[in-house]
Amino acid sequence: MTIAPVAISWTALAPMVVLACGGLVVMLVDLLSRSASRAVLYGIGVVSCIAAFAAMLPLYGRSIVTLNGAFAADRFSWTFDALLLFTLALTFLLSSLRKADDGGSPGSYAALLIFCTIGGMVMAGANNLIAVFLGIEQLSLALYVLAGTGFPRESSQEAALKYVLLGSLASGFLIFGSALLYGADGSMALAALAKAAASLSPLFVAGFALFLVGLGFKLALAPFHTWAPDIYEGSPLAVTAFMAVGVKVATFAVLARVVYAAFGHDSPALVALWAIAILSMLVGNFGAIRQRNLKRLMAFSSIAQAGYIVVALNGVNREGLSAMLFYLAAYAFTTMGAFGVMALLGDGSESYADLDAYRGLFFKRPWPAALMALFFFSLAGIPATAGFYGKILLLQLAFNGTAWGVAMAVTLVLGTLISFYVYGKVVWNMFAAVEGEAPAASGNAIAPWIAVAAGALGTIVFGVLPQTFYASQPFLAAAAK
Amino acid sequence: MPASPWTIIAVYFIIALVVACVIAIVPGIFTRKRPTVEKLEAYECGVPPTSALLGRFPVRFFLVAMLFVVFDVEAASFFPWAVQLKALGWFGFMEMLTFIVVLGIGYAYVWKKGGFSWR
């Protein structure tokens, strides 16, 4: 008996293979050299990001389904992969300031970040339920460890423990949901979900609900958000940045693929998703009001932003996918930039996670303060920033004539108004005059400056010329569907 | 009623639930409770317990257990390949070689970083 080998398109898998090789090289360099410096290891990381991006270029605009239909490299995954690699490269730049006594070896840290991103890329291209689970687990397992890499701080240990316990619970929901979805249509392929979704059989509804709980946890959507503030606060700064951006990008890819494959149009089953979106927008923005720690504030902000992004699925149409990608890109630029400022000012410590440290910052460090203000304006949605146009796109999608759409639009506007207060307070604080002497300016390292500049550039360019990007090929991803 | 394949599973669940409830509840109703010191202590295969149950023990145990599970599970995937070696041919051989190299790098990493030494 001969077993027919699985047809493998190495072109489609090349970006992940290249990145995986980069991860192995990092491990080998860490092994073989006595004292490979942080800069060398993270430099290899950034180079493997660029190499993986180069391997993505031949895939642009193509659509390849490989590994017996388990994995698809299409326009949709292309844009998500590009965002993930961008996030990973910036995370390395943010990590460069971490102190040697921060715990863990830089080699394992860099390798884990890379393997984590490969998990995200598997998720972005996942075309059946097994690939989805495989990707999510690879991403999560690496992140559980990364959350604890600041282990000399007790809050980092706490974050890792909470993340692993709650994360495995969520994975349980996800795999149970996948099993029921498989039971409902007898196939692992996402494309096969449409038949079961049309009939809304009890098995499908139960499976989809459990699946949503699992994804909702990974996205920190209310009411599955309670882990986010503690874990964002406890994890090392750069890991928090990756959690806030990379995980959301990858998980939204899965959510969009599942929703678009199963429904293809508005369906009563999606009401659960709309309710989750509304709750997230409210919980995220109201929760952010009282925060005194910037990482906690960013956690609540990310809950609200995830709620906004779900609105893009309203109507399940092509414009929605483009808007989702645009908003995710804007969110990635802005959030990575904001975390970049935090890392830059703190000079590798967590001292600028405290909001009090920002009091009168403008008079001490005008540029970082001005850029931080820019990022907060974009998160809030002030015109001429990327976040503004993203919200306009979402509002257009929300008004599609359904009551839930209108409810989401109203909540979106309400949430934005609350967030004006939240972010405005921080910005106001930065421009408030302080008495007394200004502390010595520290933190001017080049690597985080590059990350901040990249974030600022993206935020401004996407804000000033939104149409150019919104209508460009990478964002018209739905055409591949 | 037409017997759907799910009916069998439903019956199975109901029986499991009923049996579990009966076993858990019925003895509680009919037994007489006469506790003694011996009856209340932790059951360790009939041998008198030697140490406190909730003591602290080195985290190294967990590390060894984890490494064992990781490499054991990965090694287990050699068996199906070995059984189907001829059928899988050169493709399978090269795949396994790649797998071993990746596994080997991980093994070397753990070794060099002192994961196997009991310090």
C-alpha cells in the first residue's frame, strides 16, 4: 500500500517556514555563542521578519489552498500576515531596552515571540477547524510563557498564571465548540459551515456559541474580558504591546473567516456577536475612566477597540472586511506607537506605565509627549488621524437598516465620547504645568524611536490619505472570498 | 419516533447521569457515620501517611515532568512513521529528518540551558 503524499505548496507556506528558520537560528546563536547580546538576537528577529515579508511578496494577489484544504494563502491572509510581521518587528524594537535582570534569557524570549507570530500566521490562513485550533494554541502557549518573562516582578508571575489558567479554559470552550460544529456539518472545513448555518440546527448554534466564547476570550471582548487588565499590567511592556495588537489581528482573522464562511449574509445567530460588541464598547470605555495605570488603561482601550472592530462584520459584506483590515492596521500603528513611547521614556523599566509619570511631560520631553498625544487622539478618533477614518467606515457599516446596527452605531458614538474624556484627561495631564525641577531626561535609545516613528507615520498617513489605502488592493481583501 | 443516532447518545448521557447521582447520593442516605482517626486520615494505599499532604516541593519536579511529556509525545510520533516507512517513502523520510532536526535543536537548547541538571 502506498500513501499518497499530501500536496504541499511550499510557496504558500514559505513565509512561515522562513520565520520558523529565523526562530531556530535565534536558538542556535543563543546556544553556540557564549554571550550573544540582546541586540544580535533581536536583530536576527527583525531580519527574519523582513525575510518572511520578502517570502510573502510572490504570494501577493494570489490564492493558494494547500495541505488538503487546511491552509489558505490568499489576499485576506496576506494583509493579516503583513500586519503580524510588522507587529513582531516593532515588538523586537520595543524589547531592545529590556534590562538584563528582567528575567529569562533574551534567546528564548526572541524565539518564543517568533513562534508565537507563526501561530498567528497559521490562524490568519486557517481554512479548517483543526488549523484554527493549532494556530490559536501555538500563539497562546508561547504567550503564556512570554507573559511571565518579567518574573522578578511578582505581577508578571501573576499575569502568567492567570493567563495560562483562563486561557486553557477558553481553549476548552473553543475545542468543544469546534467538535460540535464538526458534529453539525460532518466536516472540518470552514466552507462546510454554511450548510449547517443555514438550517441553524441546535448543534450548530451550541457549537458556534462555544466557539464564540473561546474567540471572545482571546480577543478580550466583554463579557470575557476580565483577564485583560491584570495580564496587560503584569506582562513585560513589549509583550503587552504584542498581546494588544498581534493576538487581536490573528484572532480577528479567524473570526472573520468563520463568520464569512458560515453566514455570508446577516443571520439571527450573529445577534450574539452584536450584543458582545455593544457590551465591549461600553465596558471598555467606562472601565478606562478610573484607571491610574497606563497599561491597564490600554487594556480597557483594547477591549473597546475590539468591540468597535466587531461592528465591521455587521452585514457580512465586502466593505466590512476592508473596513476591518483598515481599522486593524490603524489600531496596530497607534497602539504599537503608544507602547513605543512608554518603552522609550521608561528606558526599559515599567516606570512610565504609571499615569502620574506623564504629568507635565510636554515641558520635559516635548516630542514623546506630542507623539503620545497623537496616538491617544487616534485611539479616541480625532479627525486627521487613522482612528477617525476607521470609525467613520464602521459607522457607515453600522447603518444598514437593522435595529442591531443602529444600536451598535449609537454605542459606538457614545463610547467614542466617553473615550474623548479618558484620553483627553491623559493628554491634558501631559500639558499641565508642573512646579519644581524637571527630572533628568532619560530614554533616547534609537530602536524604540524607530518603532514610535513607524507608528506615528502610519497613524498620520492613514489619517490624512485614508482613501488611498482603504481602496488599495491589500485592503480589498474580500475579493479573494 | 425514528431512532436518530443522537438518541443513543442521549440515552447514554441519561444513564450516566442517573448512575452517577445514585452512587453519589444513596450511600450518604443509608450509611451510619462513625468516624475514627484512622477513617478520617488521607488514604495512601493502606499505609499510614508519612508527611503532610500540602507541603512544598521543588519546582524542578514540574520541569522534569514537562520535559518528559514534551519529548515523550514527540518521540511517540516516530512509531506511526516507522510502521509506514515503506509507504511514506522518501517524502516521509525527509519530513521526519526535518522533524528530528527541529526536535534536536530544542533538545540541545534545553540541555545547554541546564534543563536536565538537578540543581
